[in-house]
Amino acid sequence: MSVLNSVTSVFTPIHRDGWKFVAIFAAATLVLFWLGLGFLGWIGVIATAWCAYFFRDPERVTPLRAGLVIAPADGRVSAIERVIPPPELELPRETLTRISIFMNVFDVHVNRSPVDARVAHIAYVPGAFLNAELDKASEDNERQAFTLELADGRRLGVVQIAGLVARRIIRFVEPGDWVQAGQRIGLIRFGSRVDVYLPSNCFALVSAGQRAIAGETVLADLGSDEQGRAGRRS
């Protein structure tokens, strides 16, 4: 059993939503080889492997403590700003801290809940497919917004934003569901961004440029009055 566990631990599971894409790529690759198009067939092999890699869904170990806000996405913290949240979140129209995490096509694209909370509201907003790193992408791009209500009544927002390549945003939860920190709540195909809007008087404990790991990296502490952190490259 220990040998089996060692072998299986090397391979990252593929999310169920990705299996059909892997199958399509694999079938197309077999057809190319069958037609004698070996060069294109090997390109198909690479594309199939990349598809399986893109839809990987690794297990994560989530820090468990009341007040912690955990990263909902893998990727680079592209910006930390004080902004008015978008209207679809139905949050107070006041300046809040927004943490943006940019996912490139090589990052895990399964998104997770940052906190233990009730899904108070979900809103899908159609839009453009601009570069997700642009600031205006939060207002112009296709997106899906989750408003999460904590046990103490405070609310925070999570917004999945489509990018240049992404053409589908998928959610795994419904309004009224209770989610746990680190629980899978959605997926974006194929490269995009996730924004987190913190409650009032809560500041980021990460820095722009830092790498975040969904379900593991602590973005903020709702029980702390620390005024945020600065970082430097080294």
C-alpha cells in the first residue's frame, strides 16, 4: 500500500471537467497518426499532455483558523488596490481592499473558497475578453461574482474574471450553500484572474508580485488590525 501511495502521489488528479477535453485531444491525436500525419500527431501528443496538465486538481492543505482569508486561486498577486467593489457583489459602496491574482495558462485553474461562509449571492456578468491583468478587466470582462457571508455577518467578494484565452467560467456552488475555506467553488478555462474584496478595515498580508497557492496561501487576517505589508524582490 505504501508503494501504491508513493506512485499515486506523483500524479496529480485531473478535474472531472477536464476529462472530456483530454479525450477529445487524444482522439484527434490518434486520428492524425492513423492518417499517417506523424508530425501533427506528435503535436497532438504534446497538446493532449498540456490539456491534462491544465486541468490538474491537486489536493491542498488549508490553514484552519477563524479569520484567515485564504487564496482562492493559484497565480501571481498582480495588484493590491483600494477600490469601490463592482455593483454585482452587492457590497457596501465604500473603498475596500482588492487583491488580484493572475493565473497564466500553466497555473492550476480550480478556484477555492477563501473562507468558511454562506454563499449569499452569485452574479454572472457577460462582457469582453481583454487581458485579465488590465485594471479595466474587472469592469469590462466576462465575470462571475460570489458574495460570501461569514458567521459574524461580514461579507467579502470573490470574482472570477475571464481573460484573453478564457471562454468559460464554471461554478460548483449555488446561492445558499455553506462552503468551507479551501473548498472548490469553480473553474475558469484557460487563463484569467480572480479578485478578492476584503471586508472594511481589513488589509492584505501578501505583496504584489508574490505567488499564491489556492487553498493554502493566507491573504489576510480578519482578526488583525495590521495595516498591510510591503515586499521586495530578492
